[in-house]
Amino acid sequence: MLLGLKAPWKVEKVDVDSMKKNVDVYIAHEKGSKLLCPVCRKEFMVYDHLSERVWRDLDSIEFMTLIHATPPRISCPEHGVREAVMPWTEKRSRFTLRFETMSIRMLQNIDTYNFTEIMHLTWQQAWNIIERAVKRGRERKKGHPSMIGIDEKSYKKGHRYITLVYDMTNNSVDYIAYERKKKSLDEYYETLSEDELANIEAVSMDMWDPFMSSTMEHVPDAESKMVFDRFHVMKHVNEAVDKTRKEENRKLVKDGIMDLSGTRYIWLYSSENLPERYRERYNELRKADLLTGKAYSMKENIRNLWNMPTPDEGMKYWESWYSWVIHSSVDAMKDVARMMKVHLTSIMNYFIHRITNARAEGINSKIALIEKMAYGYRNKEHLKTAIYFRCGNLQLYP
């Protein structure tokens, strides 16, 4: 009753070892019974039996519970001699279905090491559960997302990169490739059929040439579908503000003026998020006629671009901002404005598709936590598996 077995399966005997704290349950099928073919799910007579096999089940009052059985094979006219379906486990697994289900639930919430300590398993056994779950989930996955985000993530202290393709609708990782080259993204697009490529409605990415080149090559009408992500555009703008501060600070220090020294973080905040401890100094600096202050004002103003309600208003706002910057004396900001103008179509595509990589940045934070929990991954295949397991939104359970 506890195992949920139904005819023709039955429990033959149970042994309890109080010294080892084990419960051994021996299962068999009734003689002359018909069992299911694993492929066509039709019933056939038993052909023979394999040698005894043991499966780990959930503990019984802190006693490790082990299921013993000699797996029967059936002879299917269509599929030949096959190992029959055993309702408590999956093929090639050494755990019962409910043990794997509980393990997957736990592994998605705690690190592998602590899981092995709690469940009394080896690291390899725990990792096999994860790998099987990911394989199961990837095989069950149907279709591909129509709204995708593309980003890269560094690992191994920033010396290696992986390319991540996000499902922007389900907020999950759809594909992982090594490095951040054109061929990395090519790998993903080449897994899609012509219809699936045509079904892609929008692609959010940063202004990284290899990603742009791959998307233009594979996705029909890509120019109208690529959306350069707000987060990465603002990253370039912030870098221009910081470059302006550094150059201006060097000139002021030569003249013995220390006004900009130690102010780096003040200019990185948005005006509404500036901590109170910086507010007084920030107000003093804004009153001074500094190039850094002008660059900061330009940065704060371009943030409003993505709040415009229509494409036409967005374009008018952009043209006004561009004219202001390009006629200013802030060289670093002029360089960014020119770069944005080159890619203006893809920036303005935001007003058509209204997607950003903001959710992807949240997933990147989760991936960083995955790496931290594992103290880094020496095996890059293990890193891919762990990301799919925790961020793939897959149907993992048996």
C-alpha cells in the first residue's frame, strides 16, 4: 500500500536491519502475468528476467529503504525483446520515481553538497539525478520562443564566456553556447527550422557585432526585429560620463583643485536613487560649471527616451537630445551619441516590441548564485546542465 503497487506487482518480503538502519523490500510480479512494452505500451507475456537490481526509495522513519527486483523482459512482436515497464522507476535509473521527484525539488533549492549530506548520496549520484532531469526536460520541450533575448555571461573569474539565449515570454534560458562569437549564436539558429526562424518576432541584444551579424544572417526581416537593449545602451552612456569625469579630474588636479576626487559613484546613480549621504556634495557639484555635470544631465535626460508613449514622440525626443549633445563640448558623450545614431533603427524598435533584457539580468544574477553555490564550475558542461536545471523552466520530474 505504501509503495502504491498494483497487480500484477506485489511485495514478496520485507527485511529490516536495525544495525544498518536499512529496510529492504523485495518486489515481484505474479506468475503468468502480462507486462507493458516500454515503447508501444501494449501487454505481452514475460520472456525472461535480468539479474537482481536495487533502487533507492524515500526513507522509512529514517531507515534507508531499498527496493529489490529482478527486471522482467517481454517479447514484443514489433519492438523485440525489451525490459518491461516497472511502475516504480524509469529505465536506467537506480532510484524510485518518488525519490527522484523529491530529490529534484530539493536540488532546485539547495546546493548539491548539502543535498548529498541530507540524502546520504555521493556527489556523482546527485549529479546523475540532475543530468537525467535536464535530459528529460529538454526532450519534452516543444517549440521555440518567438520573443528572445541574447546576452553573454562570464565565468571562471571572467576569463571565459557563454552565450545565453533567453525565452522572454517564460523568463527562462532556452539555449546555451560556448564563447560569445558569431558561431556561438549560429549554433542556436541552426537548430531552428525555417518556419521557427520566421516565427521570431523580436530579438533583444546588446550592440555586439557577432550577435548582430548572426541574427541578420538567419532571421528573416531581422532589421525590424532587433531591439538594442536599454540596459546596454545606458551602460555605454554611463561609461561616457565616467570617462568625462576622469579626464576633467586629471586637469583639475594639475591646478590643485580636488572637487571631483572621490566622486565616481555619485555620477553612476540616477538622480532619484542617489543616497542621502551624497546629496549635499552632489548639489554643490551641480552648481559648478563642470563638463562632468553636463554629461550627467545628458545621461539623466536620455533615460526618458524609453518612457515616450509612441515611436513618433520617441524619435522627436531623440533628435532633440542628439542635437543638444552633438553641439556640446562633452566629447565622450558626443561619441556615444554618434554610436547610437548608427544603430538608431534597432534602438527605436523598442517602441514596436517593448522588450528589454531586464529579466535576463535577473537570470544572470541567479546564474552567478549557481556558480557561487558550486564554488565555480571546472567542467563547463556541468555549468550548462546546472543552468538548464535551475533556469530552463523545464518539465524535470519523472
